Amino acid sequence: MEQQQLTTVVQKRRTFAIISHPDAGKTTITEQMLLFGGVIRSAGTVKGKKTGNFATSDWMEIEKKRGISVTSSVMEFDYQGKHVNILDTPGHEDFSEDTYRTLMAVDAAVMVIDSAKGIEAQTKKLFQVVKKRGIPIFTFMNKLDRDGREPLDLIGELEDLLDIEGCPFNWPMGSGKNLQGLYDLRANRIELYHPREASGRFLELDAAGHLPDSEPLTQDSLYRQTLEEIELLETAGNPFDAQKVARGEQTPVFFGSALTNFGVQTFLDEFINLAPAPSAHELASGESLAATDPEFSGFVFKIQANMNPKHRDRIAFIRIASGEFQKGMDVTLQRTQKTLRLNNATEFMSDQREQVQSAVAGDIVGLYDTGNFQIGDTIYTGKKEITYPALPQFTPEIFMRVTAKNVMKQKSFHKGMQQLVQEGAVQLYRNYQTNDYILGAVGQLQFEVFKFRMQNEYNTEVVMETIGSRIARWIDPEQLDPKMSSSRSLLVKDLADQPLFLFENQFTERWFENKYPDVKLTAKL
Ligand code: G4P
């Protein structure tokens, strides 16, 4: 591809993830977007768990059994001249480190909040990861068709709980049964919840932001209340600041109802315009590499095994960070300096996989892998070595002690363990004193997947004994005294032999901190 053409197509990419707490409406809004993108024709296509529609994808067996999606898949569509990539972030019980890692491969995030519930636990966790990256975050306050919290309250919560400024782009006129519409501050119009035959979906406002006196809605007390709130926003609210949005310090806020498809298109239109195209990526050296650099480079953010159980294959998900990917190209795997020919690449849609011929910075490709790749690996073309920084590790929250059921199977047990840990399926720790294996994960399902795969791929039955939910905190080895360990503050070491404590709860952690005031404890992301 010519340089100019590469620049043009990269500029069209919009790659993002939706972060939310389960049931806030992520699937519903994703579906609406796919409908606008012309990828699906009816709602209920994505949500396999309720329609039983997931049979078309040959995801892992465990996934089918449970009717949930273990994998973060990628959905692509073209919309208003842009090429959109939505990376799915599994929630519910399938919340895992993959959910976090996916956030390392996007250029923006959309945060969906249930307007009746406000900011919930999982949203908060995912938000912290995105915030740390300093990428733009857009907020959709969902379920406006139900009675929810006061909009001002919801905006206030963004600042109080997430420490991010909220800048409303539209404002609800009523909610639940009284929902009349959205006052659109950007387009200076009102979007009606019940469009009228005569005037259609939108009522234009005058330069002062008012409806003409002849409009019956002006008699509605909700309209007058909305005008008062808008006035308040204009004097006391956060003015839109594109720089702050770009750094993730301010979030444009949209209200709407995904289920009734109200406000979704307005949101999508604004989002597509404001969300960034792929930009330069920072390298491990501290330099940065432009997305439009002619050399291809990318990094592995996820490895998915056994998508097709018949073939025992693994797929490495690559975020293209620069240049263009072409089928059959030769690349260097930075870690080993080996040359690999990329013949078999796959583009993702949640229920279909197509062979990809070419893709550019911002896109995600899946490469069939026979064990070459590890999470965080960089691949590139050209003579100049390119290395992307290691992906962050996320602090696991639940732990299990694990052993092989059959002692004769130690060899395959160790092999399976080593490979699955390398793949990032779970994190491995050893008891500091006894060297027992302890697995850590951020979601329960990671253990189930681990157990299932040990059995299916390595023919090893494992015994898992729960340690439960723990707070993991690393300690400087210099400050460590093994006597500090107890069953309530279990001392273990990670793969790099770094010591850490697994505290039973916050109380034990505080107790420890009081007892050893000079000891510094740190969490990962
Ligand atoms: P998730 O992916 O974030 O977990 O949420 P999902 O879209 O599955 O939505 C969770 C529930 O909330 C679903 O109802 C969905 O229909 C509903 N929902 C989503 N958006 C809205 C909205 O704007 N208004 C209202 N009133 N409900 C909304 P469910 O009963 O769990 O499932 P279903 O049987 O209706 O599919």
C-alpha cells in the first residue's frame, strides 16, 4: 500500500472497547451499533446466551456448555466512512485477565452505566485500567426508559468515584414513563422519545437554545425544568475540553436507552467523530512509532487456545500498531529473533471468521499459532528492531492451591501448567516455604478453564483447593522476614521469584501495616 493510502486508511480506524458492569446494557448497545453498521439485521444475534444463537461459532466446549463467551472477540463494521473495531470485554462470570488485557489493545473506551444503579464495581475496576492508559473514555448513561437517578447525581458520581470530569453532550427530559426526549447540547435540538408524524424525531432550537413558543412542549413543566438544568450546566458544569478528553481526564456523557434504540445513533455519530484514530505507540525504549510507519509491527495481547477443539490450535490476537499486515508476509518475532511467515490470519466477527488478506494499524488479526507466541510479544518487519513494552500484570483476586490427582502424571502436569501459565490463562505462585503451586486469577472462570484444559489437552486431572479471595501485595525482598507469614497473610513468590503476601482481607492487611509500619506493600494494576 502506498504511504498516502496507508495514512488515509489508518486515519479511518476507530478501535475501542465497551466497559461496564454486567447487565448495564453492553450487549444491547453493541447490537444496536452493529445494526447501524449493517453487520446484523436483527437484534438478538450477538447475545447467544439468550437466543441459543452461538452455535455458529466453534468456541471452546466449556463456553458452549455455559452459554457464555469466554473469548474477547472482535466485531468490525464500516460506518460513516470509518472502519470500526469493537473489542469485546467479557464480563459476568467470564471476567478474566483477558478482559483487562483487551483494554491494552484499544484506542478509546465506552463506559456504559445503568442510570438507575450508577457506577458499579466492575465498571470501576475496568475504568482504572483504562484511566491509567490515558486514552479517551466516553460515557453512555443507559436505561433512560426506566426511572433512574438524577442526571446531575450521575455526573457527580463520575467525579466522586472515578475522578474524571463529566461533560454532558445531551440531557434527558424526564425518565421512565415520563421520558420526553433528549436535549442535545451539541446539535442544538431536542430528540423526541416519541417521534411525531408531523415534525419527525428532532425539534430544532433557536440560538438561545429554546423551542419556538408555538411548540406545545413548551407548556410541559419537564421542558422548563430541563432549561433550568441546562442553565445550571452552562454556568457550573465542565466546559468541553478536547485536550482533556484525549488524555482521559474528561468524559463526554450521553444519555439514552439502548433497548429502545433511543440516543444510540446520536451517541455513535459523535463518538465516531471524536474518538481518535490509531496514534503513535510507545516502544520499550521510550521512543514512539507512528501508526502510519511503513513497517508493520504489532503485539500479542491475548492467546486463545482450542477455538476449534478438533484442531487443538491456538490463536494469537495481534493488535497492529503500525503499518500494514499482509497475508503470507515474513515478520521477526522480537523475543526469539526468529522469522515467521504469517500465512494463516483470521479476522473476527463474533459468529464468523474470515480469512484476512490485509489489515492496517488499529485492526486486530488472529494468527494461528503452534506455540510460537507469548502474551506481550512484538512482531515486526524491517531491519530495525521494534519492541513494545511488556503488558501490565493484573493483581489476581482469587486463589487456589493445585496438585495433580495422579502422582504418576507429574510430567504432563508440569508441562500443562507451564504452557497455560505462559499463555496467561492463570497466574502461578509458589508457597514461599513449601513450594506448593498456587494459582491466581481475577475471575472464577479462569480456574474452570484451566481445569478443563489440563484434563483435555494434557490429560491430567487436577485437584484444586480453594484459598478464596485474597488481597495480593508485593513486598521488597530486602524488607522480607519469613516470620511475617501466617495463614491469614500467606507468603508466596511469583514467577519472577518476587515475594508477595496474600492477605485474607483488608483487616489483615491493615493489621500487617500497623505491625510493620516501615514495610512498603505494592499492588499491580
Ligand atoms: P450486559 O451485556 O451489559 O450484561 O447487558 P445486556 O445488554 O445483556 O442487558 C442486560 C439487561 O438489561 C437485558 O435485560 C437488557 O434487555 C436490558 N437493557 C439493556 N438496555 C436497556 C435499556 O436501555 N432499557 C431497559 N429497560 N433495559 C435495558 P434482560 O431481561 O436481562 O434480558 P433480555 O431477556 O431482555 O434480553
